[in-house]
Amino acid sequence: MLPEISGCYQRLKFLGDSILDYLITLHFCYKFPGISPGLLTDLRSAFMNNNCYALSAVKSKLHKFILRSSQKLYKDIK
């Protein structure tokens, strides 16, 4: 049985971040098979940031499904 989801989304955020971290690492390992661990860490860090996520969400039109109440966020998307 799955645990109930509480009103706090911190655990879901942690899980989502962990999954994205894994998938991005896997992608870079397959795309650049001889990459050093240090360079892999640098690439992953550069790729995993909120601006990059936001740009990807807007480009793929996923932002339409995100609940938001921030006027600044709405203006940035436009």
C-alpha cells in the first residue's frame, strides 16, 4: 500500500529531483561514454537548475499544466 500524500510537497519534490538527477546522469553517460566523473558532475550541475527546467517546460508546453499564483511567473512565461 502506498503512503498517503501529505499537504507538504517536499517529499515529492525530493523524489522528483532524484529521478531527474538519475535520468540526466544516465543520458550524459550514454551520450558521452568516456566522460570523466568531474566533467559529468559539472555538466549535470549546469543542466539541473530552475531556469533550465522552466525553459524546458515552456518549450514543451508543459507549463500549461502547472498551477501557479505568481504574477511574476506568469509574466516570465509570457
